[in-house]
Amino acid sequence: MNRLQKFAVWLENAFWYHYKWYWMLGVAVLTFAALSVYGNITEIHYDWKVAVYNTNWVDEKLFDVSSAESYLTEILPDYDGNGKTQAEFVPIAESTDIAGDEPLFAAFFDSDIYAVISDKETLTEWQSRGFVTSLHSVPNSGLFVALCDNPPAKTDAELARANGYSDVEIAAMDAAIAAQHDEKYRLIAEALDK
């Protein structure tokens, strides 16, 4: 029996017989770890979240939307300091509330959305209702950007208490969230005013 045959016999009869479950478990753990690391590395952490309202637009407006998105990505600051500004552009749609008389917009309930891209007529109407402030024209497009006047998010107090947080700690978390919200609102307002 040559060396290769001896190794094959040892691998099948000794190693595989005694260690196959450890081997399979190790491969499974290494695969899970590699996928977790890959997911964390490739996950995008957006600096800004901007709503795009284009439900009633015709196809020729799609080019304007891409130019508006490029413009905002260029002027907005890099909030997390990773060297590039990344903005998530979320399409929003109009819906009606239970009474059916006033339109509600999903963007105005998401505290992470700081601006809306749309046409001037729509944003002017929303401004009259108090949903947005300060309209800014986007160069080389017929679109405008408006700041959303969303309140900051609040910590789920019941869930936080269930996890052992005190009311003082919950208030501190809410204050930190509000401070970050105010800072991001100020930064995007300054970028649009330039």
C-alpha cells in the first residue's frame, strides 16, 4: 500500500469515523461566520433618507428624479464620516385616511425622512398644510426639494421598561434621539440653503 492509499484509509476509517460530526459542525459554524461578516461588510448605512413623490408623474419626469437624486447626493454632507455621502431615496404614495377627506403621506410619519422631492405644486400644497418647510429648486430639473417637519422618534417606553431600563434612562435615550434628529435637520437645511 502506498502513501496515498494509506492516507485514504486513515481518512475514511479513522478521521471521518471519529470526527465527521465535529467536521460538519465546524464547516457550518465557519460558513455562518463568513456570511455574517460578509453581510456586515456589504451592508449600506445611509447618511440620509429622502422621500420621492412621483405617483402621478409621466415617464419623462423619471430623468428629472435621477438628476435631483444626484444633486442631493452631491450637496448633502457625509454624516457618518465614512468618506462618502449615501442617501436612500424612498418612493412614497398618497393614501387617504379613514374619513377619506384629508390625504396622509407615509413620509410625514417617518422621523428618518428629512426631505421630499416632488413638483412645485405638490410641495406648495403640502407646505400650506404644514407637512414641509422651505422649498428649494433642483438645478436642471423641474423638481423641488422641501424639508420635512417630522418630529423625532420616541423610544418605546413599555418595551424599554420590559428590558430593564429606568424612566431616567428612557428620557436620556429620547433626548439623544432628539439631538441627533435636530442636528441632521440643521445640516440638511444648511446644505439646501447654500
